[in-house]
Amino acid sequence: MKRNHGSVKLKCDQCSYVTKRKNHLSTHKKVHHDSEEFKCDHCNFTTKLRDYLRRHMKMMHGSVEFKCEQCTYVTKSREYLLTHMKILHNDLKELKCQHCSYATKWKGNLVKHMKIHCSDLEKFKCQQCSYITKWKSNLWQHKKVHHHDSEKFKCDQCNFTTKLRAYLYRHVKMMHGSVEFKCEKCTYCTKSREYLLNHIKIHHTSLEEFKCQHCSYITKWKSNLANHMKIHTDLKELKCQECKFTTKLKKYLVKHVKRSHSSLEFKCEQCTYVPKSREYLLTHMKIHRTNLEELKCQHCSYATKCKSNLVKHMKIHRTDLEELKCQECSYVTKQKDYLTKHKKIHHDSKEFTCYQCKHTTKLKKYLTAHVKCSHSSVELKCYQCTYATKSRVNILRHMKIHRLDFEKFKCQHCSFTAKWKSSLCRHVKVQHKK
């Protein structure tokens, strides 16, 4: 007679961890309660699992590469190559969800997705806040980030710290890595192989586009369309408990609470900038990095320290790109987001109204900026002079005045100089217009 282990729960004798699998309990004890660590001979990487050390050595310091024969994808892992081939170059049958438009080639992903539609599924609640999830792994990650005074992983090259080792790997790779992946068909360049694959899929493949039946929204990602469709359904609106903000998507509510009502702040050590998002701080820190090479446009005088800005700018000079025309007026552009913004401002009747005054706008981000500037008591002050403002954009713009290393734009007709290109353009237009 076979013994049924399905209902047997194995408990850790040193903490509250519970699992149904013996190998999971063994791995848990090694990671959390075992003092032995395996160190990499080539860098500062340490781990409590020998398998993780082997994988690290293979991915970070190995010389063997596996190349895809159908595209430019290159990896140091045979498993990653097989996964890549299965997703992009295999005619596998798509597995579809019976309750929504979600589809995937991975059975495991479908099983995980189906939990969204199970109302009777056990929910995991955080005992220290109102966080609820249907996945135990999400609860564990939430507790580690928000409620545990656990060890922080520090970057050796800057002040970045995180409670998750995976986030440290991603930071080092993106901010300090020397390996770059270049697109063979345009000037796009990135330090992430995943970003390059996404770029190729969006811009250089003839993939089927998924269109919304209710509006002009178009995407090459089925998951994005499924997410977008929630806006048009009769889903219950999620309300913020501290203001009148409402949304149909939980992730937008979480993002709103984090940015508008959270006390968590990330401070810049070189100026007064204080964002509530680590991503914003990392982007901001590029302003202070004087050793960053300026990326210049080959066709005009445009220059920037941000690669994505240059890629976006280069679209202006590309003749092979299709021009996007507004169907209601003569507006023409080569960038889809510009067309979307134009339609919202000039042809959409929907407006966002400030709940503290009668101010209205057609863009939600403008309403957010209005509330901060007009109704917020928080002021951002310059530490080198008496200037103060309620706008982070304005304080960053003002700080350029005090930077001696910042490039100045010179007028070709007189001795006028400016730290902003817009100021130079305005000067030329007013003073030297023929």
C-alpha cells in the first residue's frame, strides 16, 4: 500500500517555515540556518548552496558560449538557450486560459495564472500589515523587504544596498557591467540580454499585433493586452484609503500608495533630491556622474548621457520609420507615445479634476504635478542658495546653475551662453531673428 505524503507538512525546527517537500526543507535549512558558505575565487560572490556557486562560475566567469542559429542570442547556459528556442523559434501549441485571454507556452505559467481565478484558494496574509497574496513566495519576499531587519547586500562600486541578492546582481549588471548587447539593425544598445530580445521582438519582427476592440490601443504582447482590457471591464474599482485616487489595477494602487503616501524615502547624497522609488534615484544619480561619456547624435548637435534618450531621439532622423498620422487633424509624428499624448490632449473628452480645486487636465501626470505644486506643503530647497520649490523637476533644473562642469551652450552670433539648450534657442529666436 502506497503512503500518501500529499497532506504531510514538514516543519523547520528553528523557525516557522512549513513545506510538503523534504528537499525544500533541506534547502531552507542550508540557506537560513547553516553557517557554511561557498565563496567565488574571482569576485565577492558568496552562497550557501554549492549548486548556486557552480551556476555563478558558469554564467559570470565561464568562457563557453551557446549561440542561437536563428538569431543573435548568445548565452553561457545550455538551459537558457533551450528556453530561448522554445519561446521564439518553436511552433509549440499555446495553452489558453478558459476565463480570460491569457495564453502561454508554459504549463507551469498557466497553472500559476489560474490561481487568479480561484476564489476558494487559500490567501497568505502578512501579520504586520494589510498585504495579501495567493502565492507564498510573494509573501516571503514582501516580509523580507518590508519587515525583516535582515542582512543587506551592498554594491562594492557605489552606495546601492538591497535586501535581495537578485536585485544586487541586476544592479551590478546594469550599472557597472562592461558587457553590452547591440542590435544589428539599429543603434539600440543595452547591458541586458532580455532587453535586447524584447527590443528585437517589438521593432524588428513582423509579429502579430494585438488590438483592443474598445479603443486604439495596440501591442505586440498578449499579456499587455490582457492587462489593458481590465480598464474596459466591469471590475471593481480599487480606492486609496488616504485620498480619492481610484484604479482597476492593483499594481497601480500599490504604486500610487508607495509614491504618494509612503514614508519610505531614498535620499541622494549629493543634492536635496528625495524620491520614493529606488529606480528614480538610480536614474537621478547619472546626473552627478561626471565620468559618464556623453552620447552624441551623428546627424545634429543633440547630446545626452542616457542611452534611451539617444535611441528615442534617433527616430527623428530615420527615414525608414513609418509616419504616424492623427486621423482627426494634420498632426504627424514618428513616435507612438507622442501620438497617444496628442490624442488625449486635443481629441479626448475625458478630463481629470483636482479634488481640492477646480483645476482640470487631460493627462493624469499633469494633475499629479498640479497637486504637488499647488496643494502640497513639502518644499525642496537648494543647499547652495535660497531657492525653494515644490517641484522635483524644477529643483533638478535649478541645480545645474551651480555645476561648474556642466556644458554651456554658446550663441554663434554673440557672447551669450546658457546651460539649457532651450534658453539658447529662445535667445536666438528673439535677438537674432532675421
